[in-house]
Amino acid sequence: MCRALDLHLVHLHRRQIGPLSDAGLTLGSWRLLSPTEVEALWQAVGGRHDLRQRKVLALAASERGARRGRAHERSRLARARGD
């Protein structure tokens, strides 16, 4: 965005990631997230169940594509052999 306006970014500071803020952290410091904060992040991205569901759907789609690819390869080899 800055480049589009021909601006030169000197410093960028993220103050918040999802529902979590960096309030109370000094420059360069870090801390572990509490279980409540981890759960808040999960909820912010739709929850663990939704993520699992998306992974399952992606794996199923990948497998369908792989099956189609294997079937196509088998028919190509059969044609090459003259079956």
C-alpha cells in the first residue's frame, strides 16, 4: 500500500493480532499465550472444528484428483500398448 503511494516505510509495528494485543510488552519481549488466548485465536479463525473440516475436504479433493490422474495414466499406457 505504501509503495503504491510512493511512500517509504520506516517502521511498522503490529499492535494486535486477531483478538490479542501487545499491551504490556516491551520492545523485543515476548511471552507464552495463555490457554484462554489460544482458544480466542482459534475462535477468531473459525474454530478447531472448522479447520479440521477444511483439511479433510482438501485431502479428499486431493485424493480425487490423484485418482483421476492415475486413471488417466492407466488409460494412456493401455493406449500406448494397444490394449
